[in-house]
Amino acid sequence: MTSNREKKRAVAQGVERLKSKPGWDPHEVTPRSPREALRELDQASKTEQAYTIKCESCKTRRREENDDTALCEEHLKEALGFGGE
């Protein structure tokens, strides 16, 4: 059976190994503000919505440019966060 001291030492060693890897130090990461996270979520939702709308202008643009991701000007603005609601 392992003692509590040995368990704590093993955990501390594991933490140190993680911290030594690039990008794993939690003190180096600045957390996003809740407002920024909400803004990003809102924009992701608008972008997804812009790609799911089936408007004729988007279909025409996709056909002309031979690009399945092409959007009409209005929906492109929405996807980029410049238009919409």
C-alpha cells in the first residue's frame, strides 16, 4: 500500500513533468473573460447559421466559383461578423 506522502510526491512529479512541456504551464495561460467567450460563441453560431442558409445567391456564387464554401455578400458579412442581428 502506498502512503499519502508517496502519493503526493507522485502527483507533484507528474505536475512538474506536465509543466516542463511547452504550453502546459497554467500560470502562463491567460484565461478568456466570460464576455469574450460569449462573443466567440455568438460569432461561431452566426458563422454556422450563415453556412446552413440555402439562398439562391449563395448557390449561384458556389456554382460560379466552383467552391462549396462560397457565400453571397450578405451571408459572407454575417459569417465574418459584420452583418446580421
